[in-house]
Amino acid sequence: MTIHTYSSRNFTRDVSGAKRAATEGPVFITDRGRPAFALLKIDDYYHLVGQREASLLDIMDAIPGGTDIEFEPPRLQVEFHAADLG
């Protein structure tokens, strides 16, 4: 794992470069010469905090009061016909 360091000024000038560097390892962003922020790939972050990426179902389940929402989608009436290619 490679650790890269960007000053705040260089980070602002080259965000794309910092994102590319983050694919190799964490990127520390300094403010007045001292580490102030860390840029990580999202997979590395989830691994670090010990959680997996949230699914759409997880997000929907997290909606406050979402358990009382009733949803009955209408059934679609679909008819299929042979394609006329002539």
C-alpha cells in the first residue's frame, strides 16, 4: 500500500490526480504542513469501519417511519406479438 500526501493547494489544483493516487492507498491532505484529511477508496473505508456497502433495500429500510407505508403496485397487462420483419 502506497501513501500519498497532497498539500491543500495541490489537492485543489489536481483532484483527479489525488483520486488516481487513492487507488494505490490513502491520500493525506495537509493544511499548513499537518495532515488534516484522508482520501480513501470507498471499499477501503467500508473495510476500515467494518461494514459493507449499503444496498437499496438497506437504505429504504432506514427511512424513518417507512414501516407504515403501504405500496401495492398495479399489475401490468402485457401482450407479446411476433415481430414483423418483412
